Amino acid sequence: MSFQAYLDTIEKQTGKTPNELVALARGKGFADPKTKAGVIVAWLKEDFGLGRGHAMALVHVIKNGAVISDKHVSRDGAHRDESNTLRLDGLEHRNQP
């Protein structure tokens, strides 16, 4: 599953865009570099029912923003992303520039 596919699945499951979840996390102080991933994962599991893999994808976005490593881009197989910049604005905006 690509990084973007993880975020899309999270949106479908929670009804919240990645941007909305990042804003909630920031409101809880989770964007602080000192916050451990496990704390964020526990919150996402408790409040939204996310599993560890999906939660960790969101942890990356909360801590690092929308840019991912180029090693995830344009590789063969199911794990490739089209761009090194993830779409955080939600599925509704996917076909818009």
C-alpha cells in the first residue's frame, strides 16, 4: 500500500481528512518533536480505531509534514507514490489542482 493510500484509507475510516487529523494532533500538542510516536498511535487507536500501520503513516505527517522520501516515489509495485508530496486536503479535492 502506498503512503497516500494509507492516508486515503484513514480518511475513509475516520471521516476526517489528513489535514483535519493533523490539526487535532497539533491541538493536543502532538506536533512537539518530544512527543513519542506511541502516544500519538495510542490516541489514534482510542479515538479513531486506527491500527498501528495507518497510525504510523499519520505520525509521519504530523511530525514531518506532507513530504516523503524520494525512495517511495515512482517505484514498481503496490508501495509506490506518484509524488514525494502527499495530498492532505482529502479525497474530495483529489481531482482538483
